[in-house]
Amino acid sequence: MQLESVAAPAAVDLSYYRLSTPVAVQQVLESLQRQQAVMTLLADVPDAYAVQDAGGRPCGMAVLSQVDAEQQRLVMEVSGALLPLPAAVLVVAHLPGSVRTQWELQAQWAELSHGRWQLQAPWPNQVLQHQRRRHPRLQLPLGQRYEASFMFGQRHCVLHMDDLSQGGVALRGTRSETSMLFMGRKISKVVLDLGSGVQVQVDLTVRSRRSYKSFLLGEQVMVGCSLEGMTDEVQTALARIMQERGV
């Protein structure tokens, strides 16, 4: 993949790199299509270069269904579209390795059946990527009760924890179990069950989403969240667990 060295605006975290050649953009789009990665669409974004939180409002979740290299156009299938549908959209996706990938596009919307929408657009002029992982991750063993539980409105939700760090947690569930977890969504008073009778309460902010297929579990969605509002006691408990398990 060819990377183009272009000076980034001052607001951009310099750990970003910019892909601006057609070949590089095509490779990113085809990778996202091949993985059927779930992408978040944002409208009214004040800063498309923002590293942590681009702001704006979620306006749907999408997967890439077509990448036309000859015409340099793409097609997305969108679910959960929220009106009004914008012409300018920021697409945020995540590749394996916690690489945040985002680009702006000018959307043409077409309504499909059962509340679904199709979005067509030219390829972006550039794609920004950023390696978000800052803390070592503790992989949590399958088959043991590591869970995150929280209330979402009147609904009690429980998701499995796949890994944990002092800055974040990866939650796993089915597409329906995670459908409400848009990028940027904040979840308060989440109880993390860390095993051995240890539980901590934190706030979470959704930072990434990606889907994959498991031989045993079928289609799963991985939701990466940052830990917010941690007390000194919670930080100490997490540090102790990471140290005890050799991270």
C-alpha cells in the first residue's frame, strides 16, 4: 500500500497517516468490503480530522456492498438510518489491530424495502488511518464468565468481554445485541465482572465496531470501548489484575 507523505493540518494527531492515491484507497475499501466491516455514518461533523471523537450525529450503520474500481464509486447498504439524511457523511470504520479508518463522502441516498437505505458515492479523495491502541491488552479466556452488564433505557444488557486494558475493553455480542452501540455512544454505570469475585463500575464510550464470523458462535460484532470516569480504586484494581496476569 502506497502512503503519501502530506503535511496534516495542525488539528490532526500526527500518528494519523493519509492515503490519497487511488490504489491505496481501493485497497482499504476492498479490505472493508471483504471483511463486511460494520461502519458508522456521521452527519454534521465539525472536524473530520478529529482523532478521538469527530462529533456530529450518528445517521446509520453500513456495510460496503460494491467497490467499483473502473468508475471509482462505492455502494453501501445502510440500516438504522436516521432522518434527515445528510449529503455530506463521515464514514468511520475499524480494521483489525484497532486501526481507525475514516473518510468523507458526498452521499446519494435511495430508499429500499423494510426501512433500509442504499448509499452511493464517488470514492473519497483521501482516507485517514490512525492506530488507536495505547495500552497492552489482556486477552480473556473463552468459556469463563467475563461480562459487562448495564441498563440501556429499560433494557438490561449483558455482553461478553474479549479483552481488557487499563484504558479500554472489547465487548462481544450478536448484531442484534449490539445494534444500539453506535460509535461515540456513551454508556454509564457499566459493571465489569473481572472474575474471582472482582467487579468494578465504569462509564464507557464506544470507539470502534467490527463484525466477524466465528465457527462456534456465528456472526459476532466486536465493540471497542474506552473506560471513562474511573475512580482511583478502579484504576488500582485494573492495574493489579494486569500485573497479576503478566501484562
